[in-house]
Amino acid sequence: MSFDSGFVSFDCGGKENFTDEIGLEWTSDIKLIYGETAGISVANETRRQYQTLRYFPADSRKYCYTLNVISRSRYLLRATFLYGNFDNNNVYPKFDISVGATYWSTIVISDASTIEVRELIFLALSPTISVC
């Protein structure tokens, strides 16, 4: 995936690209070979980007999205997470996210109706970054 336009929004688990009601263009991550996708249903949540998810096995591997960037440029990276009980286990997840080998944040979901948001401004030091 590339930041050619300066901005990209991923719909994790989505099957096709779309434009939302405020004009943001969302890109499906359907070409990602790792992980599984699932549909979710969250009360009172109608935005399409929160209707699907991609999940990864609970193992010791690190699963990443690799993005093309311009070296020596600054970027704002924003990630949002919403619990959807896709597996009907009612277990809230806890997991770490990173940019390459650098720890970014621990995501702890404890409320099914709250969207967890993390933002990071970083300087790209190479032509690609990995968001894991």
C-alpha cells in the first residue's frame, strides 16, 4: 500500500474499497495474506469501516501492514479499534501495536461501544514502514 496521495484509510477485513459519508476513501486490506476476516455487529454503529475486522492468531509472530512512504518525511499514523465479539466468546482483547520494531501502544478493549484511538507522528527513515 502506498501514501501516494498523502493519505490512506484501511478498512480491515473489508472486501472492497468505498467512500464514506464524509468523503474519505477507504481501501480494503483484502490482499493481506495473513489473518482471518469477520463481520461484526455493534449496537448503534453504522459506519462501514466498523462492520468488519481482521484478526490474527494468538501466537508469537508479529503481523504487519507494510506501507510505502517517502523517506525523511513526517507522517501521522492513526489506528482505531472497536470490539465486535466476532467469535461469540465475549472476551475483550488486549494486544500490542508497533511501528516496525518500535513499540507504539498496548490496546486494551474493555467496553464494546468505545472506539480506541491511537495516534503517532513519526519520521520515515526508509521507503517502507511496517505497522504491526
